[in-house]
Amino acid sequence: MQGPNHSQSDRGLRPYFYGLVALVVVVLIVQLWALANPAPDRRTAQAPTEQDAPRPTRTATVTATPVPPTETPTATPVPPTATPVPPTETPVPTEAPTEVPTETPEPPTPTPVPPTATPVPPTRPPATAAPPTPVPPTPVPATIEVLQSVPVDNGEWGQEGIYVNYQDPIFAHGKDGNRYRVEFGFLSRPESLATVQEYWGWAGRGGGNWKMIVHVRTSVSWISCGGDRNVCWEVSVDSGQPSLMSEVYYRQHVWNDLLNHHIDGGWQNVTRSPYYHEIQKSVFDPICGVTPNEPVIGFRFTRG
């Protein structure tokens, strides 16, 4: 009883089993066909490439393999032989030559330039030449002044001087029509000062520090100064005060003559006056009794 029941149930399930097997077979056949014949991709419209080419199937049907597109060769432009002329605002006429013509340019004709003088370098002495000997500047003579006093040396007794003073101001009238005030004194020349000291030393005065005063007078009543004398002097000695006094007097025409010589040539011309030697004697005779030839006495003339 049990056996027949079992066989009946098996026979009832067979149709389902066969149907399932048939379904599986159909699905496999569809998948194989899909693999052999893939459907085109509709999402993009791109041209087929080598990668998208269909794979060959095992069927005997020959399918044409699409050839991948090749790039279209483009002609490489050959640059022109002539350098292109850069565009300018003003068009250049075709007739006129340009800086970069289409044909082989000819070298431009140089514009003639006027010659310039070539500077000549200064001539230098040769290296072996000795430097020029410097020329000492010409000494400018010092201004000669008229001193109212000069120093004298008394040796061991010390130093004193010779001094000039006046009784009254002295005036002279020149040939230029002007009146001048006259100052009597000693020339500041080194030779003149050395002569004073030399003749002072000849006197050999001792026993004190001696000095001398030259007193210039404008009038005298000396008997010894007669009308024939143009230059007069008198001497007095004070041993207690060791001093020597020489009073001098020169007539008016003597002063005027000295002034005119000064107008003509300065102090040097004054020494050429016919009265100049006698004036120096009035100073040096009281000192040592000898008159020097070197100019020592001087005069200053101030107009007014």
C-alpha cells in the first residue's frame, strides 16, 4: 500500500522538475546569445573605437572589425623666408624700401658724418726727465716806515733808544699846491737800523745805560745858526741821567725841498736832496762825530 503511494507522488512532481530545467536552459541560452551579440550603448553618441569593437564569437559568422579612425594629417606651414614687417599705424608705400624687404636686403648706404677733431692728449715729459726747478717767488719789498724811535745796545749796561720829539708841528708846502704835515724819524730798513747801532757803538759810551733825544725845533735864536746856514744843531750831555740831547733846526725851504723830492720819487728820491747829508750829520755828529753814507733819516708827509 505504501509503495504505490510513493510512486504516485513522484509522478506528480516530474512535470515541475522538467519545467524548471527547461527554464534554466532557456536562461542560459539567452545569456550566451547576449554575450555573443552585445547591444550598442545608447547613452553616448561617440564613434566606435578600437576598445568598443565587438569581440569575435565562436560562431562561424565573420564580423567586420571596424578600423579605428586615424588623425587627419595637417600640412606643416613653412615660414616665409622674409621676416614679416610689423604693422605700423602709417601704411608704408610698396614702392619705398622697407627695413626688412621681401627680397634679399641690400646694406643701407651710411649717412656721411662730418669728421670731428680728435683731441690730442697733452704732451707729458718723459718719465726720465727731471722735474722743473721751482722758481722762487719774487720778493715783495716791505713797506718802508718812518720810526719815531730806534733801540740801541749799551752792552753790559742794558738797552735804551734814540727818541724823536717836536717843539711844534712841522708843515711843508709842495709844488702841487698842497700843504703837508712832516714827521721826522728813522727809516725802518734793516740796513738803516744796523747803521744806527754800528755808529752808536763807535762812541764807546760807558758808565751807564745811555739814551739820546733828537728834539726838532721850528725856531731858534742861536748865534751859531746864522742866515747862511740851512741846517743847525746844538748838543748837550747829561751824565747824571746818561742822556744825549741834539736839538735840530731846518729852515722852511729845506722842508719844502724834501717834500718836493718825495712827491717826485718817494723816500729814495728824498735822499738825493742837497740838504739830506747835512740833516744826517745833525743827528750822528753828536753821537760819534762821523756821518754815515747809508740813508738812515726818513720823513713822512701827510697832506692836510
